[in-house]
Amino acid sequence: MAVALVSAASYAQSVDEIVDKHVAALGGLDKIKAVNTVITDRSLAVQGMEIPNKTTLVVGKSVRNESTVMGNTMVQVVDEGKGWMIRPTMMGGTGEPEEMPADQLKQQLSSLDPFGGLVNYKEKGNKVELVGKESVDKKDVFHLKLTTADGQVIDEFLDANTYLVTKVKVSMNGNEGEIDMSDYKEVDGVKFANTMEISNPQMGTMSFITNKITINTPVDPAIFKKPTK
């Protein structure tokens, strides 16, 4: 029994050691906690099209995602736990503000936390297990299984040299999806992945290339309010 306790304790410690190194690699907890807003300008490459995409985030509170497709603007907003969106008619919408479906809202809520569920995971009520050390895309990675406070299970793969996340596996609308993250760059002492490849059986593969990130720029709260006709 004592042996089991010792091995369990050393195992738990190794999870925390990995997570601590991950937090340090991102820039450290103090710098992460000092980030209040993040504005990201990206290009989204999907099915041969380049789509401009802008995300305005108030950490832990509100996010607005805006894309322009062939002159049509698509908007997705989460504010204070509620979601709304505008879908152009070419995407099966009405062009008018509508409520965001519950499953989509649940997915979007995770984007309120730009540094992921590993950072400060205990405070957030998340659980983290070390699955093991593996080789993914010819790189040594630590495979961590993150269970969020609301029961979502996310597989996180951390580069064993940099301790930055290189791949995430998560359920997307009932399908297993993957997000590959690379090209980390520092903004005011905090690292962000500048390239993301998102693939799932429904959508195929989408590539997000970051053009610019600014942090702690003042954001007008009015942009998160649902327009009334």
C-alpha cells in the first residue's frame, strides 16, 4: 500500500512538473494573468479560399469572432455565458442575429480562456492525468488528458523539449477533431501559437495563420451586445 502511495505521489508530481514547465514556457503565471484582452487578426485558408478573420477577446468574459466570406460577414459572439451569431444566407442563415445552438456555445466558451485548461487547472476545477511520453509527428511529446470542470475530455500533446502544446484532440460536434499548433511567437512576454491547423471529418482541414496579435488594448463592450432590429 505504501509503495502504491509513493508511486501515485511521484506520478502526480510529474504531471505538475510538466504543467509548471508549460506555464513557464508560455511566459509564466504573472504575465499570463496580466493579459486582459487579446485581439487577433488571422487569415483562414479553407477549400482554396483565404478568409480574413478577427477575434476580439476579453479574457474569461466575452469573445467576438468575425469572418468575411465573399463580401458576407459571419459573426459569432459569446458574452456573459450566452451566445449569438449572424450567418449569411449563403451559409444557411438569415443574415439576422440568432441564438447560438447550445452545443456550439459550449465549444465557444473554451475560447474565453486563450491559454487553455492546463494553466491554473486546479483553480479551474479541471483534472489532468499523464497518459505517457509518446512520439507524434516524429517529435517526443507528453500526452496529458485534461478533463474540464464541465466534463469535456481533451487530449493535450506537449513538446517534450519546449513544453508548448503541439496538438490537441477534442470532440467537435460529436466528431473527433484535431488542432495542430505551431510557430509560437512572443507578444509582450507571452507566447501564442501563430499557426493552427484544425481538422475534423465534417469540415476537412482549415488553416489559421496569424497576422497580428495585440494584448491589453481597450475593447468597447458594445461589440458583444446582440443587435436589436
